[in-house]
Amino acid sequence: MMFVHQPGSGIKSKLNYTFGFFHMNIKLPANDSGGVLKSEDSELDFEFLDNRKGKPIRVQTNVFLKGKWGREQRIHVWFDPTADFHTYKILWNQHQIVYFVYEYPIRVFKNNRRDGVGFPTQPMQLMATIWDGDSWATNGGKTKIIWAHAPFISHFQGFAIDGCPYDSSHKKSCNSSKFWWNGKNYWQLSPDQERRHQVIKHNYMYYDYCNDRTKHLTYPPECPQ
């Protein structure tokens, strides 16, 4: 996928899905592409920020609820995302959303609707885009795209969907236990997954909206206290 100038480019699935397991292998642009935003988004986002020479690329995840943003988490990854393809996955069922880098859960967003926290259940498409985010993506918008380094090319492969296609006449069928991702084993992390998740949180996560007192004077209800 090539990005030469505004507004960007992208691909998306033909169908909408409600719950499932979504997988893509991505290789990011190798040239200096700070300010260029690479994302897989629909309402559940993987976003790749920063690619200035000598600076680490950050992976940002976000959960948009009814158009409201502000639930970002950011990690430094333990590999060079520009050197080869790497695997990014999302598990989404009625109990939790889990973002994976390879087999490492880097983020878990639980269904806490009983506590008044929104949880996405509407049909969504799987999308991959590359676009101009230099108003905010790198160094708070201070670092701009160097267009002389264009084109910026992201490579995608293994675009795999194991999800429930949305059918307006059978809205509840996507909650069925016949789909493996709705099984009890996927209502929460396994002990090994929880261990891996803690490794990410303690060693690679450097920003969590839950702890950002400039955004939230009190803890959001879904955040541990």
C-alpha cells in the first residue's frame, strides 16, 4: 500500500462482522516516515506512530465508543516493524477485546457495560490504512512528514478473518457458542496469556490513558484503581 500525498490509501473487508478473530501481517515503511500514520481501524485500532531515524516506532491501540476517542495505550515493540512482516491480531467477543502482537496480549478491554462502560457490539469492517497524521501523530504534531522521502509503502499479507458476518435478520446469532471465539476459554486470558500480558505492561507499555490525569481527573470506570 503506497502513500504519496494526502489523503492516503487503504483497503477494507467487503463484509461487516460482529465478533471474531482478525489477523494481519504488516511490514511498515523503512524510510523516515514520522507523521505518517499506519492503522488497522474500524472502531478497534492498531496505530503505528513515529518512524524518525534513531527513534523507536510506537504501537498505539485505541477503542472508540460511539465516536468517542481517548482510550489510548502505547507500547514500544521489541522488534523492528520495518525490517520484516510482523503479526497483529484482535480477538473480539461479547466478553472482551484482546489486542495481540504475535502471541502476546498487549491490551485487554473487558465488557463492563454493567458499570456503565460502553462496549462495541455493532457490526464493523476490517480496514488497513496509511494516511497523513502529522498534525498529532509524531511528537504531538511538531514533527511533520518529509514529503521528499515519499512514497511511503506499507506491505500487508495474511489478511485473515474468522468472524461472524453481520446479518440484520439474525442479530443475536453472532453470540452463539458455535463460534470458537465465543467459547468460555476466550472469555478471559489464560494463565499463560496473563503472564505475557504482564510482561508487556511492565516492560514495554509507556502510556496508559487510565493514568493520564491531564485527561481524567478521576479514574475512568473501566480502569483498575
